[in-house]
Amino acid sequence: MTITNLFSLMGGLALFLYGMDLMGKSLERQAGGRLQKILSRLTDSPLKGFLLGLAVTAVIQSSSATTVMVVGFVNSGIMQLHQAIGIIMGSNVGTTVTSWLLSLAGLEGDSLLIQMLKPSTFSPLLAFIGIILFMFCGEKKKGVGGILIGFAILMTGMTAMSDAVAPLEHEPWFTDLFVRFSNPLLGVLVGALVTAIIQSSSASVGILQALSSTGAITFGSAIPIIMGQNIGTCATALISSVGTNKNARRAAMVHLYFNIIGVTVFLVVFYGLNAFVRFSFVDEVIAPWGIAVVHSVFNLCTTALLLPFTGVLEKLACLTIPDDKGEKETFTLLDERLLNTPSVAVEQARAVTSNMAELARSGVLQAMSLTHRWDADLAKKVKEQEKQVDRSEDALGSYLVKLSSRALSHEDSQQVNTLLHTISDFERISDYSVNLLASAQEIHDKEVAFSPDAQEELGVLEDVVQDLLNRTTEAFRQGDLHLASKVEPMESVLSELVRAIKARHVARLQAGSCSITYGFVLEDLLTSYSRIAAHCSNVAVAQIEVAQDSFDTHAYLADLRKNSAAEESQAFQRRVDRYRARYAFPDAEKTGAAGEEEAEG
């Protein structure tokens, strides 16, 4: 083997690893939020968990990525430990799909079908189609192009490695090396170390398949190495579990125990039978497809053996990492491990923001109720919720900045942009719950008594604020743009009501039927309600504008109000008229009754 062959081997390995990484990430981006939806359908059935793990790993072509995702899910409280075990088992079987794809490189024959199935034939074509899709098509087709390019690069690297090591077939030292690997312990150790270093069992199996093209590797030397590769792949999950809670570390230990137990049982049974029966194929040369067979048979047999004993694996992990007395398990919803799976991280960030929005909404409504009847315990709860919202915004801001630097699909990128534009508005809405709380405290301490007319007017305004908050949070949580489009008309009506209340208050002051103290409190309340409505409008407009791949709030609102010929503007005006009628003051002249929600445009 010359220095040129060595350079070719290094280049082939680089292409192989890069192609595998590109293909896996492109597949993951193409799957988008569907990964989260698939894994959210968990049940307590280990078999269903196994099937889910198999499906997800087959999609993203990496058991390491799946197990890291599972560790992150358990750490964030999305998934329970017993649910994670089935997923982990399924990921071990799902990763064997890669070895079957790579085994195509070892096909031999002169028929047209065999020639078409060879990577050297179809890889250039896939690369050509992929680059056209990637450079000249839309976002979705560009993702497909990335998958094709990644696969073509992977197979090109595989071919390059096979060609580079071909001269080793005649090197005695190379043949002797793999004879030594026939020692089960040494083979397992080598396989585990190589896989732990490159952090991918699929890649290490691919390298072994490339080396098998030399004809120097037998079943006897390959089997222990494949067993070791299954143990080595656990390194990624173990490293990922550092700094997590106990259950997340236990999930990583389950992955390790699953493979160690499986390897131990498999080797004991195989070599035990071989000692008595003496399998003839042990000394035969193994082909790439033979490696795929061994890899698949091992993982299927291990799963069949241990799937009924998921409870035992869970107890074993709990014994390894026991609970401390009095210790309370904590969860990290925004787990940075999930950043490696951006579509899942986006869903988590959205879930945290939805919770933040609900806290802001309930805080405002609770503070509003305190303006009518003071409750010290409820006031304390409002303050605690506001602090929680502040902490959520800080954590989300940092998390979303890191997430936005990852390779995101168009849909996920839109989600991140929406979240970045809305978290500060939800935080400000929550801040105004504390302002309302201060007004409620003043009303309570100074025993401010509103006139009956003022109470009625404020009652109408509070109804609008409650409706506005409910619509805004629901539109955000459901991603409902139609519902979001109803927020701005309602905000316009609220602004009109605020101006009307101020005018009526001035009239009452001039008539001497209202005190100046009430006026100060009223001004504070109206300011808070107006600002809350403005932030609700910001949230709704952000959803609508980002969905249209633009973000110019002022231009959007100006066009909505002034362009009377536009269909959107006409719908806007119709909604304003409906809300005016619905939220008119009791003594105002009614322009018409409001219709049912379903009748709205």
C-alpha cells in the first residue's frame, strides 16, 4: 500500500463521514416537526416504543442522534424512563438500515440490474439530480436535493475507501491483523474504541464493509468487531447525559446495558455452539452484505430477548444511579441536547413560550379581578407568575439565538422568527399584570369607590381585554392565522373605548360627580389595558407577517386601515363594526347585535 493509497483512504473516509452527516441532517430537516409528533404518540407499550424508535432512526439514519434525543426528552420531562427504553431498542434496529444501503457497494455481476444497483452507477446521477434541486428549486425540493447529494457523497466515499484498501489484500500484516481480531475480547474492544471515537456505529460499520472488500476479513474476525461497534455507539448518549437529571442518565445507562447484555449473550451462545458444532462459515470471507446481515441479526435477536424485560433494565439503571432521599427530580425543558435535533428543539421552545403566554394571560386576568376584590394570597401568586415569565423569557432568548444558528427547515425558521418576535410581548403583558396589581393595591388601600357609570364602563373594557387575551394566546398556541387576524380589529375597538372612557371621566369631573383620586387610578388602569392590547396586537401581527415571509408591522397595519379597496381591509372594518356593537357601553346607542363567533369573517 503506497502513500497515494493512504491519502485516498483518508479522503474517502472524509467524504463518507461528511456524506453521512449531510444526508442525516437533510433527512431530519425534511421530517421537520413530524419527529416531535411521532415521538409524542408514546404509550406505555414497549413494542410501540420500539416501532417508534425504529421509524425515527430509519428516517434520520443515526441511532446516536435518536438516543441523544431520548436523553434530552427524559431530561426535559417529555418522556418517562420506561417509555424511553422501547425507543432505545428500536433505534438499535433502525440503524441497521444504513449498513444495508452500504452493502450495495459489494454487489457483483454483469447483468443490467446489478450494474444499475451499484453505487458507481447511480451515485453520479443522484448527485446531478440533487444539485439541480438544491440550486434551482424551492425549500422542500432543496431538502430532497440535500438528501440525494449526501447519499451520493457517502457512496462515493465508500467506493474511494474500498479502492484505497484494495492493495491490502496482498499484505500479510493486514491479514494477520484481522486474524488476531478473531479473539472475541480483542475484536469487541477494537470495535468499541473505533465507534466511540467517530461517534457513529453506522460509520464504523461502513468502514468495516469497505475493508471487507479486501477479502482479508472473515466472519470470525468481523463478528466480534460488530459486537464492539454496538457497545461503542453508547458513548454518544453517555457523554450527552453528563449534567442531566437522574432519569436522563439512567436512559443512557439503559442503552449501554442493552448492548452489553446483548453482546454478552450473543457471543456466549455463538461461541458456545461453535465449540460443539463448528460453524463452517466462520472461516469464510465476509462480504459487505454479510456484515449487514450480522449487524441486523444481532440487533433483532437482542431486542427479541430483552423487550419483555424492559422493567428489569429500568430497575438495573435505577440501581446503578439510585435516588437520593428527599431529592426532587428537576426537568430542563429547554435542553441544549435537543439543539442537535432542531425540529424537536423548535417544538420545545414553542411549548415553553405557550406556557409563558398562558402565565401572562392568567396573571392579567387575576390582577383584573383584584381591582374589584382584594386578596393578598392571589396578589402574591400574580407576582410569582410574573417572575416565572421573566425567567422564561431570559432562557428562551438565549435558547432561540443558539437555535437560529442551526440548519433549519423553512417551516422551523419561521417558527423561530415568530418566537423571537413574540416572547418580549408576552413578557411585557405579564409586566402589566404587576401594574394592574399596583392599581388594585391602591384601590384597596385608599378605598377608592368608582361611580356606577364608571364601573359599567370598566366592566365593558375588561370584557374586551379578556376576550383579546384569550384570542391572542389561543391563536398563538394553535398557530391559527385566521384567529390572529381578529386581534387587531378588537385592539382598535379597545382603543376607541379607552378614549371614550377618558372623555366621559372629564365630563364627570366637570360635573363634580367624580373625585380626582379616582382619576389617577383610572388613568393607570387605562394605560395598562391599552398597552396590553398593543402587545396582543404585536403577537398576532408577528404570526401573520412571519407566515408571509415579511416583517413590517407599521406598513402592515397602515395598509390594513387605509387601503379600503383591499379585501383584508374590508374584512378588518367588518370585524371592527361587529366588535363595536358587541362591546358598546350600556347607555350607548346600539348599532346592532353581535353575531355568533362562527358568523365572523
